[in-house]
Amino acid sequence: MATDDERIPSGTLFADFEVVSLLGEGGFGAVYRAQHVETGREVALKVLRAEVADNAEVVQRFFREADAVAQLRHPNIVEAVSMGND
């Protein structure tokens, strides 16, 4: 789990999103409630932990997961709206 110093504080701008609060975390990263700065759209922002972000295999798996989720359309599955490095 991330320490308080590793967590992204509320109000932080991360890419095009403003972090609102921490929703949950696991071994590879954390998920934050955030808002798109321009549209105000509420999103779940998934961020890799710094210590695994340098691992090419983990990063590739992260992007494969995002690609797979982007193909899904269902009311009970969160929609992937953006992905990238920041």
C-alpha cells in the first residue's frame, strides 16, 4: 500500500484531471475519484505506483488492460475515456 507521501492529494492536477479523493489501492497502483478539468465529468483515475512505473512489463500490462476495458460497453462497467503517461 502507498504511504501518505505517495498518495496524490485532493486538488492535484494530473493530466487533464483534478484529483478529488482516493477510492482504493492495491499492489500496483491506486484509483482516485477525479474530475475532467474542462468538462467536469467525474471519472475513476487509475495510477501506477512509482516503483512499478519503470517496469516495462507492468506498464505494458496496464495499457493492455486499458485497451481491453475501452472495448467494453455495459452499464455496470466503467468506461475507459483516456490513457497515457504523465
